[in-house]
Amino acid sequence: MKRNAGFSLVELVIVIVVLGLLAVAALPRFLDVTDKAKEASVEGVAGGFATAVLSARAQWEAEVRPNVSGSSSNSNYVDYDGSFFFLTSTNGSASLRDGYPISYFGDNTAPESGTAPTTITDNQTCSDLMNNLLQNPPKVGIPSEVTADSSYKYEAEKQSNFVCRYTQLEGTQGTVAHYFEYDVSKGSVQVTLN
């Protein structure tokens, strides 16, 4: 008579217990790796955004600081790869430095008249900046959009007259999320990891 070779019930229970202990030991390490990946992601997007801001300013300088013809007020703009942006100007506000993107104007047509805003006007302005400065932006929306659609990766929100905040939304339910802020008055990007 042949004996079946296999696990006895005791051996099976021991294997399950050992696997459970290994899983308990590995879970915190896995979660730590996930948190580090989210931090790296927001730092990468912020770095790309900062590079785009500086590239737009460099393009404006290379084009010899174009502005809307005949306008004596804040009318700086730049053609940044086919997208036109109004830029900050010290003529419009003493608290601003020249040449940083403050609002998106549109594609393929330069502004012929008008004045750039001297402050960030609303959440949509912040969303438009990120969506049009970056070549391949993550999906970004304003607060009313992101509450209705879970596919958004970042929430764009006006924090003050000169600051846009971009909050990472991935896996942040019930936790304080990572974010970065763009200060149009200086052209700076600051990352905050929570």
C-alpha cells in the first residue's frame, strides 16, 4: 500500500503561522516604501514645475522681454512652446519680480491687448498654470472637481494672492497630504512633506 506524502494538519498550521509572522514583519517595510514613493513623486512633480517656471522666464528673457504693444502697465507675456502666459511685472505690483508665469492666456495666439493680472485670481488659474506649464502633467483639478472625480492626482488651490498650492491626492484619505506651493512673486516652488 502506498502512503501519500503531503503536509499534515500540524505542518500546514505551522507554515501558515510562519507566513503570517513574515507578513506582519514585512508590512511596515512595504508601507514605508510606499510612503517614500509618494514623497519622491511629489518632489519630482514639484521639480518639473519649478523647471517649467524657470524655462518660461528664460524664454521671456531670450525673446527680449516681450509685452503687449502700447501698454504701460503689467503686460509681460511669453510664448512657451505654443502656450502663452502672462508674466509678473514690477509695474503691476511692487511686491512682484519680473517674468514669472502668473496666468495662462491661451494657445497659439499672443495677447494683443490687455493687462496681466497682478494677483492669482482663483483656483482655476492655479490649475491652468500646472496643466499648461508641464508637458505631461498629472491630472490636476480644483477642489470642486476633485471631490466629484477620484481620478485626479493633484488638487490646485489658491492660498493667497501670490501662492498656488498643489496637493497630492493619491491615498490621502484621512491623512495630511504632501504638497508643493508656487509663489508667483518670486518664482519659487516649496515642497512640504507630511
